[in-house]
Amino acid sequence: MGLWMVRIRARVLVGDVMTKSLITLPETSTAREVAIAMSGKDIGSVIITRDSHPVGIITERDLVERVIARGLNPDITLARNIMSSPLSVIDPRAEIMEAARKMAKLKIRRLVVVDRGEMVGIITSRDILSTAPELVEVLAEARRNNLLPSRESEAMAGYCDNCEEWSDSLKEVNGQFLCEECRLELGA
């Protein structure tokens, strides 16, 4: 029974951690309207739509790099001219590690969550990172109780506990999951 409980708790889906409230604006919105929509809401992106269908995303970084750094007027710069498109999406039933791998591969920090063609949320690298400590604790507890086999020679993918960078070659060293570079630096 213990192993069954660990498997249930250790399997975290995108839908479990995604943010369900999305801000959307039409592609004809101005950069200033996008910035105002983000302001004070602890939200770092806005989904841009055309005819109520999502076509792109604008992040805080997009506003900095594509408007402010270029000296463009935010009152006349349109969302469609500064959005990132097409959208990168993921199913809410996908595991969060799949989302993390996809973000790393595409070098992005957000995925729009789409269920049967309908936009239902967004998952960010921050959402995944906030879940990671709990998963590591569950897995460490399972290993201590001999519920999981010890696989010290097998590398795993995830965020390094030392440098916090993504790695496909994490190995456990003294209770921490470290990437190859950090293992070399620490002489492990």
C-alpha cells in the first residue's frame, strides 16, 4: 500500500499546478494596454487573441526588449507586432516533467495549457519549481523506506539543487540532486 501511495503523490500533472486565470487581450491592443493588464497582478504574461482564439503571448521581457529597448511608443505599438507566436502548448494531463523538458528544449518559461482545443490555463517554470521540493521530499522518503530501488548510477533530469539550472544528468550526492558540473566542482 505504501508504494501505491507514493506513486499517486509523486505523479503531478500540469493541470494540478497550472494557473487557471489567464489575461487575454486582442491583437489590436497597444503595448501600454498589455503592460497595464499585467501591472499589479503578479502576472508576467498576456495571451493575445484574434477573433477570440489565442495567437500569441507577450511577456514582461517582450515589453522590455521589443518596445522599451527599441524606443518604440507603447501607445501606438500593437500587440500583434511584439507578441511571440505561435503559442507553445501542453495538455493538462501531461506530467510536469514533460512540461519542464518542453520548456527547456524550446528555451521558454511558459506553456499555454490547452484541453481539447480550449485554453484552460498556463504553466510557468515557477509553477514547476514550486512543486519540485515537495516531489523531492516524497521521493527521498520513499527511498529511505525502501519503497523505491536505489539507482545511484542512473542519471535523472531536473533542476540542480546547487546551481538551480536544468540538467539531464542529475545524480544524488549526499541527499542533493546535482548536475555534472556541480558534482565536479564539489569533487563528488
